[in-house]
Amino acid sequence: MVDEVRVEVWRLVKDHRGRDVVLLRDGRQRSLPIWIGPYEAAAIWIRLDPQHSATLLRRPMTHDLCAAVIQRLGGRVERIVVDDVSNDTYYAKVHLAINGRTVTVDSRPSDAIALALRCDAPVWVSDAVMEAGNVVVEDDEPAAGGPADDAPDFPSEDEQA
Amino acid sequence: MVDEVRVEVWRLVKDHRGRDVVLLRDGRQRSLPIWIGPYEAAAIWIRLDPQHSATLLRRPMTHDLCAAVIQRLGGRVERIVVDDVSNDTYYAKVHLAINGRTVTVDSRPSDAIALALRCDAPVWVSDAVMEAGNVVVEDDEPAAGGPADDAPDFPSEDEQA
């Protein structure tokens, strides 16, 4: 059993280049920044803050469709886990309960998080990934600067080859 | 039983304002243009033309995740149907087979089409919608101009309220 920690989807921020970053935070105040795409950031943003529920969408977006499909097929999102990082890419799995068993599906972390927020499913991170990606973020100054211009690229989601 | 026609996902084009339009076409050469968002257009584009399979993605995009979820839950996309247009918005349903029965899920047409292309599922349009939205498109000159600047807005997908 791999050690995992439960995290909250804490904040969405922009790095110094205007790229979207989702910050996950555990109970020990360790934060994991994951660079994500703008569409996935929007899908997370609209579900992250209760005040955004005022921004009602009249039609289901893609992650809403995915959540509805799971529900209609009799499944349930048990949890999602960011469980690996390799070559600057984070990996996640969606754990689905169906007919008394659990199946997993490979996913980008952003899709998994956007789905979890729609299904009230908890978000977990493997402890090794948390240790590898952990950055210290002051509570009132959330990663606004991001990495310095000459810093190496941080691990992100791999949008395309 | 509502009359429905099978269509092919014929082409992706841009209108005169650079907006993405997916063209559905039936066996009688009637074409239905649906204005869609850029992200959904990309999700359709990458699966529409075999030559784009060279553009391999290393990680699953959102519609790939949705297709994988359906497969892992034991479901199958039977077909998708663009079955209504109201207040300049097109509506679609994804028909899913699970345990010998069919369930349907409300969807934007673009998401349904992107999903159908990933699941080798046929695309249908209700005859009334086809009649209402049908435009004549020359085979070698696909809607390049789009509606004139002073034309009323064509029915589209409703991205947000």
C-alpha cells in the first residue's frame, strides 16, 4: 500500500507567465502546485468557490457530461489520486465504484480534480509525489510570483506531444 | 418515434469571425452547421482526419477520459443524437448501453460528437432539426464565408449564460 495523503483543492493561481496553476494542500500545510491548461482551469474554477455558483451554466460542460455519464451508468467516483510524477508530468487515477468493485482510469490531474469537484469525491496525493513537488506557500501570498524566469520548468500536465 | 437521419461528421471550418463550426451532412447532402467552442473543436479535429493521428497525445484529454470511464464501467456509446434546437441552442443526447438497457445523458452536441468519434459510435440528427438548420454547402467550398456580418446569429452551442 502506497502512502497517500488527503488534500484539499486549495487555490487556482496564475504564474508569472499567466499560466494556470492549481494548488493542492495537505493537513501539514504542504502545497503541491500543478500547471494545468486554461480550459481545465476554468472547469475547476467554476466549482471551487461557492460564490462562483452564481455563474450558472445553462448547458453541461465536458466534465459535467463525464460526471453525468458515471452517475447514469450506476458508477460513483470514490476518489482521485495524483499518484506519480515522471519527466515533469503528473499522473492521476480516477477510482470508480461499480457493482461493489473498484476500477481505475488513467487521467490528467486537472481532469480528475475537475471531476472530483463535481462528484464530491476526495482528492489524494501519494506521499512520494507530495514530497517531490511540495513548495512552501505563505497563506496570504499564494505563489503569485511562481518560478523565476530562469528557473527550470516545473512539473506540469503534459498537454500534448 | 421521432424521425432521425444518420449523418457524418463532415468537416470543421471557421466562420468569417474565426469561430469554429462543425458541419454534419446526411445522405441527401443536407448540411447542418453547429457553432462550437475552440476546445471542443480541437477535440473533434484530432479524431476527424486519420492524418491527424500523427498528432499523438501522450496524455488523455477530457473526452478520452470520458470514453475510458464508459468502457471501464462496462458501458458502450450506442449513438449520439442532436435532437433539439431552441433559442438558438442545439441539444444532444448520448445513448449509452449498460447491462442490456439504454440510458441517455444530456450533452452539448460538440461533446457528444467528440465522444462518438472516440467510441466509433454513429451520429444522428432529428429530421426536424436537420430541416431547421439545413444549409446548402458546395462540396468544394465548405462554408468558408459563413454568415454575412449583418446576418442574425446562427444557432450555436450555448457556452455559458
